[in-house]
Amino acid sequence: MAFNFEYYSPTKVIFGKDTDQQVGEQVAAQNCKKVLIHYGGQSAKKSGLIDRVKASLDAKNIAYVELGGVVPNPHISKVYEGIELCKKEGVDFILAVGGGSVIDSAKAIAYGLAYDGDVWDLFDGKGIAAPGCFPVGVVLTISAAGSETSNSCVITRAEDGKKRSYNDNISRPKFAIMNPELTKTLPDYQTESGCTDIMMHTMERYFTNGGNMEITDALAEGLLRTVIKNAKILHAEPDNYDARAEIMWAGSLAHNDLTGCGNDGGDFVSHLLEHEMGGMFDVTHGAGLAAVWPSWARYVYKNCIDRFVKYAINVMGVANEGTADEIAVKGIEAMEDFYHSIGMPVNFSELGIAPTDAQIREMAESCAQACGGTKGSAMVLNVDDMEKIYQMANK
Ligand code: NZQ
Ligand code: ZN
């Protein structure tokens, strides 16, 4: 039976070739006084995008300051720097030019500007967003996290390797400019990690034991098949615009809650397991998910067998022959083959990490702590289950 739900996806999407030229117009419509242009390491500067953004703001007489240097698995230290800069400069609109890391850093700055205290409190479960969180806009450069339309924000405190998320609708961006051409400069590993993450956002919502709906499943399965097809195309033809467009739109739809309407909120254990890996080993988020998902799937599938069978047949094209158990396992194996076909890892050694038993226990304890003890819908897992899944992946 479908569960009751609210669907709230207020972000205005401006999608297609050359749409980044509209950034000045979109920011002007926000009636702000001064903008922070926030970006990452070097890609947006090198491609000339930052210069184009500035020219577009100049053309509308919009004042701005800039802050680059956001790293993947973005740090709270950069967020503090952004908050100070925005206060000093009287910034009232944050423009993220980049991917999930830049957008999340922008969201955290926006939270922090309105919050009376240390913004890390939000990520540490000790505070909630204050009303008046500053508005954020996005020029997206990588299809992956879906942060451009999501209510989620993931930040890392590098000092102790804690990577934590905070969700609130108040942080959903006002607009997202999505020009698939901007993603053509991505290294293949980043493109495919992004595709993996996109799929995982919908898979987290698909493998549940509560409230699934036919219409939601149809959207989810169609999205997953589309990403599989186009991820393979991009592995061979990185300049294929149509494939980049399919992936970019899928990235937003996968994480704006559309593919979870009517269910129990999803599973999301794979994400929490990966966040610990990201915090401790600084791995690329999507690749980390690929490395842990097969072990999670083998651990839980019997507890959610109908969904795993449906997935195997409708998404992975497994023949409807044999026992449910055989079909489910074939579906997981087909996922591993797909990951390999796009250069993604399926375990820790392929990911390039080799945690010790003590580190695995530490990650499991931190993960359980982050989710309040237990988590999951395909199967509710505790700290010992999480440790076992990490151990299974550690080969
Ligand atoms: O820093 P630069 O030089 O820009 O390089 C980036 C970075 O190294 C590069 N890049 C981005 N666009 C590019 C490009 N390189 C060439 N050409 C371009 N057009 O790609 C690298 C990765 O960027 P990043 O922003 O980290 O990628 P992604 O979008 O995958 O974001 C990952 C972060 O988002 C979090 C992840 O945990 C991770 O911290 N997530 C956020 C979510 C959310 N807010 O809704 C949900 C996700 O599940 C995820 O947890
Ligand atoms: Zn993700």
C-alpha cells in the first residue's frame, strides 16, 4: 500500500546548451544585493566558466565576491571561511558553480549565516536550521550528487574524519542551471562515479519493505535503465551530448525525491556506510558506493527478496527463470558486471583502500552512531551488521 507523502521540489531548472549564459538574469530575479561565487579546485576556472559567470553578473550590474578552493568531500573549515567572508562583504545570495561538493559547501554557508552558533551543530545532530537560511543558486558542472535539487547537504570535518549530512527543505536551491556540455571536461572516473551515485539515489529508495507504488517503481526503473545505457555510452564516447543530457537530468530526478514518493523513506544504509569511507579515506563518493553496494546487497537481499527479484528482471534484464533467490543473486552479479564495464570498483581493493579490522570497527561504530543505532528498510542493520558488510567488501 502507498504511504502518504509530501513532494516538494521548488527548484527552478534551466536546462540545456548555453544556459549558463543566463546566470546573471537568474540571479537578478532573486533581488539580492551581493553574491558569493563559490567554486572548487580548478576545473571551473580552467574552463573559463567562472569568467563567463562574472561577465553575466557584470552585465546585470550585480556585485559579487568569490571564494574557490572547495575540495571533494567538502570541509567545514571552508564553510567557516565562507561565512566570515559573506558577513564581512554583506553577501545575501550564494551562487555555487560546481558539483555536489561546492553546492553542499554553499548550502552549509547559507545555513551558517542564519544560525546562531557553530554550524557544525547541524551536522552533529545538535542543532536545527534557523529560519532565514540564505538562498542558494547553482550552475552545475557534474552530474552526480543531485544536490542541485535535493534538500541534503554533506560536509566533512577533516580533523576527525567525520562526514555527516543534514537535510532540510529550506536549503533546496532557488534555481539550477544545467548545461550538459559543461560536464564534457570531466575525467571518465568522475563521470562514471557520478552515474553510480545517481543510480544509488534511486536504488536507496527502491530497496524498501514499505509503501511501494507502481508509478514510483516505473519511474525508478526507467531512470535506472536510462542511466545504465548512457553511462556505458559515455565510457566509450565522452563527448556524446545526448548521453550527457540524459545523465544530467536523471541526476536531479534521482535525488529530488520523485523516485521515492509513497514509500517509507528508503533504505540509505549504503550511503551511510560510504560516508564513513569518505570521511576516513577521502574516496570519491560514487566509487565508494559501488565498492560497498554488492556486499550490502548480498547481506540484505533475502530480507527484501521481492524487490531484488523485481530489480533483477526489470532493471538488469535477468531472465525470469529459477528460484527467487537465484534471480536476486543474478541481479546483484549483473550490477557488478555493469560497474566493471564502466570502470567502477566492486570491493575495497578495487577502490584502492585496505582498512584494518580496527578501522572497520571504527567506521561501523561511527556509522551506527550517525544513524542513531540502527538504520535500513531493506533490512534494519546495527553496528555488527555494518561491520560484517565492511568485512565482506574488504577483499
Ligand atoms: O574541484 P574541481 O577542480 O572543480 O574538480 C572537481 C572535483 O575534483 C571535478 N569537476 C567537477 N566538475 C567538473 C570537474 N572536472 C572537470 N570538469 C568539470 N565540469 O570533479 C571532482 C568531484 O566534484 P564533486 O563536486 O566532489 O562531485 P560530486 O558532485 O560527486 O559531489 C560529491 C559530494 O556530494 C556529496 C558526496 O558525499 C560528496 O561529498 N553528496 C551530496 C548529496 C546531496 N547534497 O544531496 C547527496 C549525495 O549522496 C552525496 O552524498
Ligand atoms: Zn550519493
